[in-house]
Amino acid sequence: MSLYPSLEDMKVDQMARAQVQAEADYMSQQMPAAAPLPYPVNPSAPSMGPGVGSGLYPALSEFMGLELSEAAIAANMPEYAVAVPTSDLVAASGPLMGMVAPLSGQSLGLQRAQVTHGVRELTLCKDGSGKVGLRVRDVSNGIFVCLVMKDSPAAIAGLRFGDQILQVNGVTVAGFSADKVHDLFRKSPVNGISVVVRDRPFERTVTLHKDSMGHIGFHFKNGKITGLVKDLSAARNGLLTDHHLLEVNGQNVVGLKDKEISALIDQGGNIITVTIIPSFVYDHIVKKMASSLIKGTMDHSIPEI
């Protein structure tokens, strides 16, 4: 069973499969099996071995000395273009490994935005002020990142809003208060602070495709999704209302104004991947945090792949 980043990827793949199958069926009907001859057939010349015959005639790209690249053939003589097998569209490695993505496979935003829910270990240090640039919030006996300050050691290490901290320097923090975890960081050495995190367990990504007018089909206010447009990509791909936007193409948008988020969507290309979280979880994570702190210090850098 194939997996796809978006419904549009699935539809394109299904159409490609149907076209390849139709062409194969047509060719099989046009080439009936030849009747067997009543006598054995022996070659009149000795065999030259496997693969030798393929070099007896020039390839189409070499025909009559013409420079016919695959791109030129596809542009000017599409009937001679070789169809790309569907299996070639499956990502063999990276965050999209195993997914069929004929439309989204080359999207850097999709690759930056992938949420794995996996566990990883990071090593932090303290800056010149003795801080790691991180604030956390306790939710349901877990510790979650609610603020990563720009240009801080936490930002450089790759921590993101919504990451769940499991251990600090080997100490399991389940059931700890946020203040107790902050105290662990304060008492940590300057270098070599070990932090084990689970990648954003409350979050998920949705990949969307713009229509001919550049629309993806949802409305939001103060970062919260408030409505969907019928038959556009957001509705087709299962985007939900009462969720907050956290990232656009992997870039954190928490604390940005709506017009700034809209600008990122407008400038983000035809394929937009948004990272979302249920609003009631978001509200709990940012509870008691001053909006000026979030807007003024949150890291909004573009993550490396």
C-alpha cells in the first residue's frame, strides 16, 4: 500500500499508473503472439554475446549526429519520451522515505517540516549569560518546549516549539514542574548538557497545493485556523479548524502577526506544508507566557535539512 504526502500526490500517481497500464494493454493487443514455426531456427552467424547487439544501432539521441537530449525529446517529440516508472517517484531516503510524491517530492518545505515523533539526544551549552535560551511548560506530567529564543544554544541545537523533554543530564523529568526543569538547566555545567527529547508529539503536518489563483483554502486569525474553503486543497487534505499554525514550510511562525504568516505562505511556492497543533493544547503550553516575550524573542530561523 502506497503512502503519499498529499491527496494531490495520490491522484497524480494513480493517473500515471493508469496511463502506463493502458499503454501496456494497448501494445499487447497490437502485437499478437507469433505462431511457432514447424522447423528449428538456428542463427546463420555466431552469437556476439549478451549486450553487444545494443550497440549496433545509434540511440535516438545520436541519430544523424543530432543532439537530442531527453529534455529536448520530451519537449518536441513527447510521443518518443520514455515514461518514468512509478517506482522511481518513491523517495529512497530522507524524511520522505517510502512515500510516493510525484508533486511534492522536491519540496524543501515538506522536508524541513517533517514531524517524526521519534526520540533524539542533543548536547547544549550555555551562552555568555549562562543561559541555554529555552523555556518549558508542564502538560499532563510531561515537559514541553514553549519558547526557543533566537540565536540561542537551544535554537542552534535544533530544539523546536512543542518538543517533549524526556531527560536532562540523565534525569528523567516526567512529573516534574516547569520550575524544577528550569532549575536543572540553571545548575547544569556550561558545556555538555545532555537533553533527550521526543519530536513534537502533539503536532502533525499537512501538505497543501495552491490552485491557479494561488489559494490553498483556509482562513486563520491570530494564528488559529478558523475556516476552510470547500473543494480547495486544505479541505481535501484534512486540515482542521480549532488548530494553531506553528510552522509554514518548517519555519516557526509562533508569535508572528497574521500578515507575516500570510506573506510566508504567499512566498513559499506552490506547495505549502503547515505544522499544526490542537488549539487547546497550544493555549495550555503558552499559558502564563507574556505575548511580548513570544513575539520578541521566539526563534523564527529556517531549519537546515
